[in-house]
Amino acid sequence: MTEHKVNVEFGGRTITIATGKWAKQASGAVVVSCGDTVVLVTAVATKSAREGQDFFPLTVNYQEKAYAGGKIPGGFFKREGRPSDNETLTSRFIDRPIRPLFPESFLNDTQIMATVVSADQDNDPGILAMIGASAALEVSDIPFLGPIAGVKVGRVDGQFVCNPTVEQLEKSDLEIVVAASRDAVIMVEGGAAEASEKDVLEAIFFGHAAVQPIIEAQTDLRKLAGVPKREVAATSIDEALKARVKDLAYAGIKEAVRIVAKQERHNRIGEITAQTLETLLPEYEGRESEIKGFLGDFEYELVREHIIKDGYRIDGRDTTTIRPISIEVGMLPRAHGSALFTRGETQALVASTLGTSIDEQRIDSLYGETRKRFLLHYNFPPFSVGETSFRLAPGRREIGHGMLAERALERVVPQHEDFPYTIRIVSDILESNGSSSMATVCGGALAMMDAGVPIKAPVAGIAMGLIKEGEGIAILSDILGDEDHLGDMDFKVAGTEAGVTAIQMDIKITGVTREIMEKALLQARDGRLHILGKMNQAIAAPRTDLSPYAPRITTIWVKTDKIRDVIGSGGKNIRGITEATGVSIDIEDSGRINIASTSKEACDKAIKMIRDLTAEAEEGKLYMGTVKKVMDFGAFVEIFPGTDGLVHISELDTERVKNVTDVLNEGDKVLVKCIGIDKQGKIKLSRKEALGAVLPE
């Protein structure tokens, strides 16, 4: 057993990539470590493709073991369960940059597994897993057009930071994950606090430069420990069959790809496919997938040719025109805020709901428990594309698209101190033909404004595409689903009028140059401003009033040493308030108390009860109290719940009183005046000085 290692300085820290000791039966396996964070990444591919296989079956699984953080999983079974959202998103981060880098003819089942086995608080295991995926493929016999590497870019005090720590991220106004090869950027995902397009571009290419030592280290590791790559036979093409298919179908497909309506276009191509198969299958039995492949190739060529040579897109637009937009807000009577956003044949029904701290999401991760008060859930039902399917939990795509939209909007959500609500946005896609995630961003901003959430600024999103044929390049604004499928890039940009709040880029070619990306960003800005203008026509600013069905949260403050008085022994007091009023109460350690209810009267009643529990006597003020106990020397009178003072027998009346009970008895209501508070906090009261006085209202 021989272990090989390479060390590389990366962002001021040392990363070690080792192979040859762990998981030796995998096609390739590496252990990537930085600080106390350690990730095992394996790559395995079957020896041959399944019979009739016509696509590349790649799966990527990123998993965090609880023991990595010195924890035991919660729940009944005490073992790791379904992947968390973070694990799912990280799996996508790894999958997206490596997927285009396998030979087209390689169709063997391939699986990447990244397992976090140790985790500290400073080094992101997701980035190490991305590096490990490329390194495992590099040292294996699996054909791979790498290496690549990933980095997280932050910006603190105006300076870009490579792989920022958790503490640095809290101060960063930008967080972008970049995956790149030696020559080009191949994946981008992240968010920013309304950064300019120039700053986003600089961050991306800062990341590209930063990963170069990691790429070189993988090359060195392959020289030390790599094995020969498998031979992959080039795909053989039956030119005679291709010519027959072209004679039968090419002219029809050429007309079909000019049909504007998506379903009509797909139906016509389906008819052409069925007719072609009916004609050729008797002669070419068992070659259905090959015939369909040629038909797909013709569609691919024709759509791209029309765009590059003629500037003609599927629906007749030029490269920069945005599809027609229609917007309706407030159409769901009981939802706190709602919007129906339609752009072309993409439509999102988005609702926002306001809740209290009780509704915050608790997240149990390797780094402890955290809470989220802004949630966005994205749903993509099959009817949105005219299909049927068996639906259970949200898939990776839905989680990824939802997180992109959440990232785009969270930068404009008001701070908890200014708006103490938990906010949940749900986007249900009703139709889809291009960038439903960006429709979700637009609909989410509109729904929050309809709900009266004082967001910093409206946010809009747009998806850009790329067609690259030789030297011919076309950048497309607001792409259709088919342009995404048949194009070379899907580049989503969301932001306000001031700048970018979220970005995501995936490509199908080996890389995108700085010039292409810069042009795409600027063209996306023009499209985003156009969409924001349409949104402004529908609702120009957040509503000043909340929905009558939304909880009203009133904030009051008490001294921190009075919190225990509000809670009471065993929660007796706070439980009594909620039972008496029906409100929801959230008490923070700072003394901030949020009281939530749809009823103003209930809130006011709860506030009075809390004020009574925390009130302090003031010398010279009058109070209506209740006699709680009578003694020979005087009476104890409760002026607030749990707070009483002594009325000495000499302070009962202007005349001499022989027995306290001649004037007061337990349960009597009596007007008293505070005449002093001693150093021990004992309150002195006087009935005598309150005689003839009237309690202020």
C-alpha cells in the first residue's frame, strides 16, 4: 500500500490531496484535507454501458457524517437520514462543472461520492469535495477532460478573499462559488449585496486565478499515482441511415422549429418523429434510439443555425428582446401577499406568508443549530410542462432553483430588528418554458411587497443563453426552454436596479471567456431593468398595511432583570397571558418582547398585562391597589401583580387609627400613594396622602 500526497497553498491555507490509502477498490479515491476538515471522495464507473444506453448516467452524492462534527444525529433512528438541503446543493455544485467534461461516447454508469469525515469551523468541506471529485477522476481510469477546481470568493473591506472563514463571511458583501479549468470558468453560483456587474466579473476571475495551483497539484498527483485512462471508442455514425432520416424529416423539422407556441412545436416534432420511425423501423429494426438521435441532431443544428446566421430565434425574437410580461398582485384573498407573474409561456404563482419566531426553521448541521427566518420553497409540478409523474419530496432541481431565488431575495429582506416576522415564500410553477426560477424571483419580490414587507428594493431575474458555433457567438436574453436545452450556456442573473444579488451559470462547452461573460452580464442588466419597470407598473412600493389575516407584531422592551417576572415560575405568567389573550409572545434575552396577534385588542391587553408584571413603583405616584395581608402594624397592598408595599398604620388616615382592620381588610381596593422606596427596594405607601385624590386615567 503506497500513499501519495500533494500539498498546495490555497487562500493562505495548506490543502493536502492524498490517494492510495483509503477506498482502494474504487476506480479513484482521494482524501482532501485542510485544517481539521477532511473529505473522502471516490469515483466509480462500471466497466461497460448498459445495452441501449443513450445518455450519460452520472450521479453525485455529497454527505456529511454527524461524527465529523462530534455529534450524534437527532431523531428516533439516530443515524443520518435523507440529505439536507445543504448536502443536496453541494451535490449539485459538484455535478454541474464536471458533467460536461466526459467524452460524449462515454455512457457508463458513473458515481461520485464525497463523504465529510471531519469538519472544523473554518474550512468549507463543500469546496474540498469539489476539488476531490476532480482529483478522484484524475487518478482513476475514468475518461475525464479535467482537471478542474472550485473556490468560494468573498469580499471583506473591499478586498476579495479566497475561501473565507465563517467569521469573514459574516462581514462579506459577496459570496460566489466558482469552478474553473486552466483556461476558462465553467460554473458560477452565489449572491451579493447589490454588487455591480464589474465587481461580480472581477470576483469570478479572481476565483479563476485562485484555483490554478489546485489544478496543477492534481496534475502532479496524477503523475505520481494515476492509472492509464480507459479507451473510449468514438461513436460510429451510420451515414446511410442518417441520410435516409434527413430526406424524410429535415424539411419538416426546419418548419417545426419556427413554430412559436411550445406545445404546438413539440407536438409537430413528435408527429415528424413518429412518421419517420413508422417508415424506417421495418427496415432498421431495433435502431429507434439511433433514429431519434439523428432527429435531435437536426433540431439542434437548425435552431442554432437560425440564431447564428439569421439572428432568428424560435419564437421570432431578436437576441435582446424580453417576452411579453403580465403581472397580477393580491388576487389570493386569504394569502398575506400574492402575485401571478407571467413572462411568455412561463408562469409562477407566488404567495408570501408572515409568521412569528415560532415559525422559524431550525437547522441542525455539523456546526450546531441555526435558525432561518426567511424561507423560499419552489415547486415544479409536472403539469407545468404538460407531463405526468409520480411526485414525492422535492427533487434536487427544485431545491436548487428555490435556493437560487432565496439567495436573490434575502439581501433585500428587512432586518429582524426592523421587521420581526418570519417570512415564507412559496412559488408554484404553473407553466414553464424558460427560467421559472427567475420568474420566482420576480414573483417573490412582488408577493412580499403585496404583503407589506418593507423590502429594500424590488428584485428581478433573467436567464441568459449562449450559442457558440466556431467564431459565431450569440448571447440571448430571456431564453426559452428549448434554447436552454439546445444552447451552450444557462446564465441566470438577479438583482435590483442598483446591482446583482444572485448569479448562477452552467455551461455545456469547455469554458466561457471573460469577454463573453462581461457581455452577458451587461445584456442581463438591460433585461433586468426592463422587467423591473414592468413590476413597478404593477406595484410601485410595499403596501403600508399588512393583510388583515397576517399577525400584527408589536414590540415592547423590558429591563433584562424583569424577564423572569414576565415568564413567571415554570412559565406560569406567560402561559396565563397567552391563554387570556390568544397572542403569541416571543421574549429575547435583550429584553425585547414581540407580541403577535391578528387582533389589536388582544395585543393591547397582553401589553397591559406585561406592563403590570414589570412595572416599578415611582415615588409620588398614585396607585389603585389590593390589600393582600393585614398586620398589626399596617397592611400590605399589591399595586402591580407580584409587587406590593406597606401602608403603615400611621399612614392609614389623617386621624389616629387604633386597629388596621377598622380601615382596611384583605381584598379591599384602596387608592394609595408611593411615599418612598428604601435601599432594599421596599415600597412605602400612604392611604392618608391619597385621600381626596383622583387616579389619572
